Amino acid sequence: MFLNDFPKDIESYFKILKNSFGEGYTPLSIEDPWYFEKLKKIFTSLHPDEAIKRYRESKWSHLRTLYSLQLARSDKAVMDDLQTSHFLSVCGEDPDSRSYGQLPCTIKSIQSRVSIISSKVAKDSSILILGDDDALSVALAREGFTDITVFEIDEKIVKKLQSTLRDFPNTKHKVIQQDIFKETHSEFIRHYDLVAFDPWYAVDGVEAFIKCALKTCENVNPIIVLSFNCGALLEKFSELESYLRKVDYGIRTWSPLLNTYPMPNRLKFSIGLAEFTASLFSFKLIKPSTNRERIFFSSDLMILEHIGN
Ligand SMILES: C[S@@+](CC[C@H](N)C(=O)[O-])C[C@H]1O[C@@H](n2cnc3c(N)ncnc32)[C@H](O)[C@@H]1O
């Protein structure tokens, strides 16, 4: 059975999350849409990458809820040790290319992802990871998984993962510099039991990664482990399920906000700058909405399965 009660629109999604926080959810006190519009424009201009640029078109009321939900999680997230990413802890240096949308997740998030994957497939299953700034491959090798292939566009990440995975001689691992949009070398087209990825948070991001997964797997039905911030879809929320149905995939499980990502310093700085500048434009000094040490991103974890499975 697939999830029938996956929310159908952004309002229902937000409602479920707000209810789960109960008292812990407090809407941001900024009531001034004009201020928020300015804040949004300034912040998105400071970071014109695809992931952030699209917030320009979103309603301020939705963005305000999205932002408040992040803050509602901060107590739990601070305990997750938000300062250190898993990639940094195992590879010694963080990847940091926003041109590839990189945002490495916390150690705790990777532990949860590994335990979910372990509950779905055996240790000798073949795993394909598309984009690995989270160093999931290393965590899986450490857990005893023996057949891991990674496609990653960024040469620096590829080299780091290759050298870290050398410590696991019992794992058959291949880390390849590969753009998911380009043709896959025939050597890597084979059966994979499970494919994991964390695309950019838009339906075309999911689409691009699923296309690559399906053209690389000889089998038509790999399990897909998708890290994805459904909240970031905002007004386009319902398009995700429609797209999945088109490729015959259904949502088997949905773990809202399971992944957390430490916020890079330059993003924290831009939020501060945007808040300050927007308050100047509003001719009133508005108290910053957040304790910037507590700002982070989060995303949901979804298990997708082929409808015929
Ligand atoms: C897409 S990024 C994560 C995006 C993030 N969730 C967001 O929306 O801000 C995840 C990983 O995919 C890699 N990546 C990005 N574009 C890629 C491509 N065209 N081919 C292969 N890997 C890619 C990145 O280097 C990174 O390691």
C-alpha cells in the first residue's frame, strides 16, 4: 500500500507539520508583507542560485510559514550538532559549491538515512548514489554495505570520496565523475536495488535525478530514497505527486524534516544583511526574526517504490 494521506497541497502539508510541533510552533512575528517582500527580494538577489531564486515568486505568507517551521525545529536540531556536516567529519573538508547546489547534511541525518536504507535492503544489495555531498557512500560502507556506486559532478568530491573509501577494502565501490544530464557509460548500466539522491528542491530537480536513475538501472523498479524539502515546492506542491505517478512511482513512506543541513556562514550573513536592509527600507528597525546560530535547512526523507512492486 502506498501513502494515501500524503498531503495534496502546501496548506495541508504545513498544517500537518504545525500540528506535530504543537506548542513549539510559533509563527514569525513579522506581520508586514511589504517588509517581507523586500527581505525576500534582497536575499534572493544576494544568492541568485536556482534553489533560492525561485522563492521570488512565492507568496510571503507561505514563506513565512516555511521559515517558522525551521525555527520550530531549532531545539531538536541544535541537539543534532548543527555545526558539523557528515562530509566534513569523514572527509576532513566541506564541499562548498552552490553552483552545484551543495549543502552537506548533519551526521545525525546520515545515521537516520542509513538505518532506513538498512531496513529496506540487504547489505550486499547494489546501491547507486546520485550526487554525494553528504558522503552517504562512506556511511553505508562503514555500516557494511558492499556494493556502492556514486555519480558526482564535482571532481573535488569525487577525489575525497575515493580516498576515504579506500579505508573499506571489503566494499566494491566506484565513485565516478559523472553529470547526471550526460550519457552514462555502459559499464555502469546494470541492476541496482536502491538509488539515493538529494536533488535541488523543485519538481524539475526530482525529474532530472529520476531520469538518470531509470536510464542507469537495467531493472525498472529500484527503490528510490529521496531527500527533498516538500515545503520548498510551495505553490507547486501537487506537481511532485503528479510527476511521480507519471513515472509509475508512489510514495511508500514520508519522514517530514528528517534531514538537517548546517547553514553555511555566507548564507547566515546574507539573511542578516537582508533583514537589516529590508528594515531600513521600511523606515523602522525591525528586530531580526532569528537567532542566526539556530538557522539551518531541513528536508524530508521519502521512500519511493515502483507501483508494480
Ligand atoms: C543537487 S545537490 C543538493 C541540492 C540541495 N538539496 C538544494 O536544493 O539546495 C546534491 C549533490 O548533487 C551533486 N550534483 C549537482 N548537480 C549534479 C549533476 N548535474 N550531476 C551529478 N551530480 C550533481 C552536487 O555536487 C551535490 O553533491
